[in-house]
Amino acid sequence: MSTYLLAWNPKKYLWDDMEEDAETVDRESYLYGRWACAATHRIVEGDRIFLMRLGDEHRGIVASGWVMAHAGETVLPQSDVYVDNHWNLQAESSITWYVDIRFDALLGRKLTLPLSRLKRLNEDLPQSVESQWWTPQKSGIGIGIEVASKLEDEWQRFLASGTSTDEPRESSHVRNGLQARVRDRRRVPSIRARRSLVSRFNGQTEE
């Protein structure tokens, strides 16, 4: 399993129904969708993804999920990346690359695992390991094994508490809401991933 950082910039893709999608994840424990991954064509089924919010406000991780197999004829060899019409009608190219995703967590519009915490995950890495770049220009950059492990731990702590280690605590309303979401997910039976996508969004950041 590899881990990848996808990117979303609200200035380029508004994602009007993001709160509705977040409520779907809260209620069902999952949401099917797709996301552009122009930075790599190597992503395969079972890879872990995190979605980074870029822009001027609330920069940080807003979602996580798992890559699903794509059954279409446009899949690249030895990957589950496929080509389709570009989400941005103003882009220079009429096509771009996508992966299908089963999202297992989505925070909503105003809450993120903040960039300040992500930068700290680069601390105490072996000298041979490169620091992770958290504000990519294109969606789909890889996350190294060492940083990915630390990120997963930090993400799960964040979901469970509504805050991140060494960060000021969020309001009790936000914190209790996140804790309730996690408890609800634990009560929902595991649902086997299916091919069809029910999400309405293709939100992206690059180009």
C-alpha cells in the first residue's frame, strides 16, 4: 500500500455540496467519489489517500479514503488511474486523470487537521528521508512511508478528539460532534466497496 496526497483548492472548485457530502459520510460511514491525480499515474486499488485543502484559509487535511479499482476501459496499465473529461472547462487540456475513491472521513468546510500539525510530522525523520511537501501544485503526490505512518496516527487522534496534539482545543460543540461521528461509524457495519459511484463531486485543484 502506498499513500498519496490529493489536493483541493476552494478558489478553483467551490464544492457547493461539501457539507451534504460530509453528512453522508457521518451517516453511512463512507462516500464514493473520484478525484484528479495529475501528479502521478501509479495509484492502484487499496492505496491510501488524504485530501489537502489549499488556499488562504483552513489549510490542512479535510478527508481520507481508499482507492477503488476502476473497471472502465481507460485505465492505465498496472494502475487504477483513468482519463476522463476535465473537471475544469476552462483548462487548457480537455482531459485529465482520475482515481475512484471510497472516502471514510470528510470534515466539512471549516475544519481541518491544520497545516501547522502536518509540518511537525517532518520532525525527527532520519536524515535519509526527505521532508513531506504539504502544499503541492498538482494533486496526487506521494507521501513517504515514515511520514504516512505518523500522519495516519495524527489523523485518527484528530477524528477522535476534535483537536490535534499541541494545538488549541476546538469548541466543545465541534469536539463533541467529531466524537459522535466516530462513535456512529463504529456502529455501522462494514459495507463492501462497489463499482458504481454515488457522489456528485469531482472537485480538483490542478491546472
